Amino acid sequence: MHAHYSQIITSASMLDSIVRVEELSTILQQYEQSSVAITDPKLYGLLQFYKEMTKNNIHAVLGLTVVVTLEEDVRLPLILYAKNKKGYHHLLKISSAIALREQGDLPLKWLQGYQQGLIAMLPVMDEMWQLSHADYMLQFHSLFQADCFIGIERVAGKIAEYESSWQQLAEQAGISIMSTQKVTFMAQQDVAAYEAALAIQQGMRIEDREPLSMRQQMYYLPTMDDYVARYRDQPQWLENEKKMLASCQVDLAFDKHYMPIYKGTSDQSSAVLFQEQCIEGLKKRGFSGQVPYEERLAYEMSVISEMGYEDYFLIVADYIQFARSKRILTGPGRGSSASSLVAYCLEITNVDPLHYDLLFERFLNPQRVTLPDIDVDFADAKRQDVIDYVAEKYGIQYATQIITFGTLSAKAVARDVARVLGFSMDELSKISSLLQGRNTLTLHDAMPQLTEWIGDEPLRQKWLQIALKLEGLNRNASTHAAGVVLSPIPLPDIAPIEKGGDHLYITQWPMKEIEEIGLLKMDFLGLRNLTVLDHIRSLIFYNEKRFLDFNKIPLQDTKTFQLLQSGDTTGVFQLESSGMRAALKEIKPTTFADIVAVNALYRPGPMDFIPVYSRRKHHQEPVQMPHKVLEPILGETFGVIVYQEQIMRIAAVMAGFSLGEADLLRRAVSKKNKKSLDAERQRFVAGALQKGFSQQVADEVYDLIVRFANYGFPKSHAVAYSMITYQMAYLKANFAPYFYAAILTSALGDKEKQQQILREAKTSGIEILPPSIIKSGRGYRVEEGKIRLALGSIKGVPNTFLTRLQALRKENNRAPFKTIFDMALSMSALHFKRKAVEPLVKAGALDDFGQQRSVLLATIDRAEKLAALYSPTEESTLFYDTAVYGVPKHAKADILSESDKLNFEKEVLGFYISTHPVTKIKADLQRPVTSLARVSSIKERSYLKCIANIVEIKKIRTKKGEQMAFLQLEDDEGTVSATLFPQTFQPFEDMLQEGQLIYAEGFIEYRNHAPQLVVKKIELLT
């Protein structure tokens, strides 16, 4: 039997449907022949639908549901089908046009311009169509002629009362009628899941939304037998539907590339401009006349020109140049593009590929032509400025961002379905707890614990069935974090677009499909560490009036390597984890090459070779080479294969492969396909024998390549990112206060991270100054080598308050207030409110006014009233003349106790700034204790005595049912995690609480490279 369905709405429609194309394809494969049309209201799922159906020999028809505006108050649904390639391109443009209009409709005039190549079906059974719209039916018929059809549904086999009227109107007008059936879910029993999907989309409980109509409840996919039976009296309608679908013949060939065209200021061709800029760049880099560089540049330029990529390189170089002109920090390189000398000469990268022996073929292989892929890192705070520049230069129809779809994950779908079914908060919490853990990627992963909880409860059983049906469906669309498409022709000619963020458009197809149709995607990545680097440089310039050029930082700085060898790498890009610190302490880097190797090795698998690398580096074991001819290749990594480029070099030296062939070998071997492995072995061994190596050596080296193929890391990326690592380490070693201030500012909002960094800064000898309404900024600042706390770190101070303060400082220097009243009048009543000012007082930020904090707290209301009277808004301000009205008086209040003062600081800052409670008790008790700042340097099983504050306490029960506890302890210099086993914990289980001061003794153990205190003795001090 031939199956034909003309109105399928797929799950790509954001919960308007729950029809998965894979599921649909499986059903249709049961028929001898099948034709099926996608008719979503957007083209999100069109390519996926087309590929899935054609892969399984199902005739895919590409359609779109639109709402056409015929008059101001008349909007009617219409389904358009692409009859041919022209119609397909018109669908792209129509979908784009609709998505860019506020009402999401299509004016009739626009439809008239796009009707060629399209077939129109009028779904007259839709409630928006009325018999009074017969004239509009005639308008559509006039426009589409023989390609206009009336679609009549017989949902669940029922004939609508107005069917005969439409039939009569159609026959009078000479319009063909076709059978049709709107499908939004696969099987009749899926109706509950479909209703839940609609409820999730609307953010409502099912019982609170309007119930599905009888028609909506029947929008399932009927079997073809059932479908044919519905139209037994009108076989011609079925035949018309079948013929209409068969007449739609669109063949999408994914074999074209749309390379963007550089928009320069001169009349020179891109090819000439590319050559000139490369040669000029080599001269600027200082390598003009040096034969290896000249030859490498000539080779790379010839490959790039042959591939036709000159425009692409000029475009990337141009927007990087724009970024630099605006002082937007860019990364030194990323991925394999750092191995290109052309990229280095055009200042796309800052890595000299010849110095680091990086191979161009790893980036662009003439023997395996691929689109170039230069990903660029920008300081994340200013990345959008660069995207805006490209969009403005090339036009928003040519430069767009890329859509990405959020899906219903296991946790999300479980909670969402439970919510729309009306589960209680306790049940929602229970579901969340059942789905915790890294291994719970799908609901099936958690099935044992879910089944136990569900039991025989019918509603919970229904919940699981629906959640399983909806899991993984598209829920929402957003903008891809980095991807930008640049096209040589307006994008709607190739791919549909819609409104994105701000003033830019986004594609309706995600990144993978955008690349499949031949568009070039460029990644504009935001890297937080570049923002931190830029901030450090700004702080240095602000205080010392010197501009630090990161490219001129010496790569052999003694203090930097001392810092790295000690593992003192908090805040240093890529080196913060405890495992990485341990690796640094083991390897003890002495050269930049060591940093590159550490970054490449510290991954699952290769990290097993860190001890080997370390022992060989420090001459604790001999360096073993597979063959002496490989010494120049493996010498820098002491005989360990660390980089993919080393594999390529080995293949070239030992088997005579070109570097292009060597790259193909590397790719083939990494896939671990036995057939490929055997074929490549034959080629490699044959080449090695020709070069005079023995069969045994050739086999041994090939086995080594196979072993390391998955471990090898692209050296180009390791070198480029290690430069950022080194720059941050250099700044920490040589400009510590500025480094810490910038890292702290980047951590605003993360109290735990700020406390950790502040403790480390204090331990390293840097004084921390309290917050000040006069001297503090929104972020942390440096004053004469000391760090001033940020106003932005004070909990409860609104951003609007800080923005107003910033504006006052710029405006005639109005911010150096002398009193709280002066501050209230300047800030205005709009911003000066107890809610904003009280946290500042508690943090000590208003101590500049020379009043006790208790007095300031009591005076806030008076100052607030004064501001309301004389300065109600920023604009309407009356002059307050103290000579006439007198100086406002502060309220009277008792002085705060030291403990209240400290508690207030802890409340709004998350830490103590005046004095830590532990400092005082240490001085009073005079016991020999160790500072918790030293814990990480103490050997395992060492005995430790400390006085500390309990920051956090977590109690659990052992398998035997006994209680034990995990504590987070803090003193005035550091923190440590502590474990109290049942025997130690039992005497104190009802007494220990957060905020308590204790004396503790115990042994140090290391877990995951982090020290922990196993407490053997404890004493309560408060």
C-alpha cells in the first residue's frame, strides 16, 4: 500500500507537536511506498526531516504553515508546499519574512511575489476558516490556479457539518479537493503527552488550561487503512492528495560552498591584497629574507589561493584588526589555525609556527580539502562589539548569528511534567533527588530508583509515561554562544532567518545544518581570562601610567617559573585544579615548552605519562627513543609522544609520507577501525622499508603511533593557550596585587571564590583594605600595593546605586561625600534607601564619615527623609543651604559590640574584614597551632592542631546507622575540610553548629589531591 500524509507538524515546532521524525520514518518504512509532508509553522526541522526521509527512501515533501493577512481583520491559515527548487527557495524567503514581522503573518502582496513554484492547500476545516470566507478562497485560487487545493479533514472518520458546503463552493469554483489530516502526535494513546507538552509550553497546569477540543484529541497519525476508509465515498480526494505530494520534487544537494567575500576599501582583488598583506606581515614580524620563513609562506599562500580562501583570511584579519584598534584583547590563537604562518603574518595569531615546529597541514591539508576554521577568542565582555562590527560592515542580511535549541533533559522533563500534572513541592523535590548524579543522563538511567518511588500510584505511572515520551524534545530556541555565519549572498536565499538578540538576525537552522548546506561558520568566542588579563593591564596603567604589552613579556622569567613549580596557580588559566597543581609540582617546569607539555598531558589517558615525563626531565630515568632518527622529533618531550604533530613528523621521517599524507594517517589511525589500521600499517611499513628501516622497527613505531593516536593533542592549540597561561602566571608572580584585584572582580557574586582568593592574597603578604564609599569602585582596586575591597562585593547593594555613584564621580567629582547627609542629597531619594545603604554601613564602607557604625545605622532614616524633601530624583534637586537650615544632626546610638560588628561584616561581605574571631582567641589562648593556610604544604599523615570556625556542617549516617559529620573549617588565614568519624563525633553531635569556634587535632589525608583533616580530638571554645 502507498502511504501519503500531507500535514505533519513535527516536534521541531517547540512543543506544538511531539512527532519525532525518526519515529515517523520507522512507521512509514512499513509501507511499500510513502510520501509525507512537513508543514511546521517554521522551518526549524526541515533539513532534519528531509535527510531522515530520503535516507529511508521515503518521498519527503517540504511545506510550511503560514497565516496570510488578506485584510486588516482577516487572517487565514494556508499550507504551502515546494513544488520545485524555486518553490523551496520561496519557502525560505517566506519563512524569513514571517519570522521578522511582529505579527508573524504573511501579507497577501508578499505571497503574490513568492507564489511561483509553490502549491497552496487551504485547510478549510480549521476554525479560522468560515464559510463567509469563500471570496478569499477564490483569491487564493486566482493566484495559484491549478496548484490550489481545498483540504478537507475527516478527523477520526467524522464528517464535519460544513464539509458539504465547502465541497459545493470548491466544485463551483473549479478547485480540486484533497484529503488531509493534521498530525501533532503519533498514536491515539499519546494524547495525554501532547496535552502535557502544550501545558509546558504555556507554563500552566493541565487542569488550569482550556481542555483540548475533540478535533485536537484526534490529531494522531492514522494507519493508511483507517485513513483510506474515512474517504471511501471520495476516493478522488485521496488520489488528489497522493498526486499533489508526488508532484513536489525537490532535490537538495549538499555539495556547494558559499565562501564569503571580503569587503575592502581598495579596488585591488582579494588575491592581490592577500599576497601583499602576507608579505608585508612577514616583514613586520621580522622574518623577511629568512629562507625557511619565505618558503613556508610561499607554500601556505599557494595552498590557500588554490583552495580559494583568500577572502576568508582577509575577513578574519580585518575583524581582529578592528578588535585591536578598539583595545579589545584577542587570544594568541586557538586550535589548529595557530600552525599557519599566513595567520601569524596577518596577525590573526601570535604564535610563530616555525619556532614551535607547528605543521600547516594540521590546519589546511591540500590532500583533504575542508573549509578553513579559524576560531578566535576575545575578551568576553567585549566580544559582541566585534560581532556587531562584522554585521554592520557586511550587512545584517549577510552576517547573522546561529540558532541553537534547548531540549527537555531528563531532569527538566521530569520536573516540568510533574508540575503540569499538579505534583506537590515535596514530590518535585523527591524527583530532583532521584535524578541527581552525573550518571543520570536519561530517565532510563534512573529507572530503578524511579520505579521504586512510583510503585502502584496511577498518577506517578502516568507522569513517567509522559516524561519518557517528551524527553529530548526541543523546548526553546536561543542564540549560539559563538557561531556567526557570513554569506556572499543574502542569507534568506540559502537559509531561513529570524530575529535574534539586539538588532541581529539568527538562522533558523542550527550550526551542523548550516555547515552542511555549505555556509561558512566562524566562531567568535568569549574568554573570561582575556577579560581578566585586560583588566589587570588597565589597573596597572591606571596606577603606574605604563602600558603592558603582553607580546613582550619575557618567556624565561625566574619568578614565574618559581610560582609554577610551587603549584601556586589559583586564578591562572588552565592550571587551577588540584590535579594540575600536583602535575606542576611533579614536573617543575623550567621552560615554556614544559608548560605546553603539561597542558597537553593533563587529560584522561595522557596524564599517565606525566610521571614518565617528569622522571626523564629530571634525569631520574633514561630517555628511551624508538629509534635515534626520532630524537629531533621527540627530544623536547623526552621520548614521550605528546602531540599530534609528532605523529605526523614520525610518518614523514620514517615512512616518507608528505605532511598531508601524514595528517590523513593520523586521522585514520585515531578512528581505530581495524580495516583502516591494517591498510595504513601496510603503507607505513612499506615506506619505512624503502627508507632503509627494518620490518621490526617499522612495526614497533607504527604500534607506537596507534597507541598514542588517541592521546595526541594538537600542539598548535597547546602552544597558543599556554601563552595565556604563561601571561597570567607572569602577572601573578610580578604584579600580584593587580592580579588578585582583577581575579576578585571577575568573581563578584561568588562569595566562596572571593574568600578563597582574599585569603590567598593575605597569606602572600598583601594587605586588604576595607570598602570605602570614597575610594572603592564597583570592582576591586589597588592602592600602593594594597587591595581595596569592592563596593560590588557587598551583598544587597543594587547595581543602580553603584551606577549612580559612578556617574557622580565622573560628573564634577561630586562623589567625595563628607557626611551621610551629603551622600543622600547627591545620590537622590531615588537611590538613597535604607535597603541600599544599610549593607554599606555594616560593611564599614561609610566609616569615611568618621561616625560610629551604630550611629550611621540609626541616621539612615533621617538622611532618607532629607533626600526625599530636597533631592527626590536625579533631576529635581533643591539646594540645601546649611547656613539657613543648619547642619543635619546624626541620631544617637550605643556603640556596637565587637561581635555585632563582626557579624554584620560577615552578613554582607561573607567574611570578616576588621578582625577574624579566630585571631583574638588565638591570642588569648596562646596554644601552639598551625595556620590552615599551610595545610596544602603539610605531608600526608602529619598531625595537625588548629583553632577554627565551623563554616559548614553536614551530618550523615554510616552503613551501620551511626552518625558522623563533615565540617568546613576556617581560621584567619585558610580553610580545610574535616571529617569526624562516629567515635569522635558522638560526644558532640548535639552541640556542634555553624559559626562555632573549636580547637581540633587530627591527621592530614589527601583525597583527589586535596588535604583533609581527620579529626581525632575536638574542644568547643564558644
